[in-house]
Amino acid sequence: MHTTKMIAVDVTLGQSYSAGAPRMVFEGSYSRGILHQQGDVTADGQRFVMMQNMPPPVVPPLTHMILVQNWGDELRQRVPARR
């Protein structure tokens, strides 16, 4: 997986331009898709919305199986057919 680092820099605009020292805001494994936007900023400019890569879920191995035989007979006994 690819690690993404989001960096912020304070910028001063006026008659001259100055930029402060870069600082890391956050770091993680985020999507870098070509066909889709990888993130966005909320309308108020206070938050980032990013798609984070997640590892696949761990599925426990199949260790046993329950076999039910003649279940149709039991069903007919419990739920009589309507006529």
C-alpha cells in the first residue's frame, strides 16, 4: 500500500509572498486513483474527506459443517399444507 502524507504550509500574501515551514497534518494509506478524485475539502475549508485503503477483512477458516437430512419431512410435520 502507498502511504500518503498531507502537508500544510502557512502562507502570507500581500505586497510580497512568504511561506512558513511545512508541517505534516496527517499520514495514512489513501487511494490514489486515476479515474476518481482521491479526496476533497469540506465547504467550510476545515476538514478533508479522503478515501482510505483498508485491508481485506479476516475471514475465519471453515472448520465444520452442519448437514440436515430429511428436512422436508420435518417441515411438513411442523407446517401442514393448506387445502
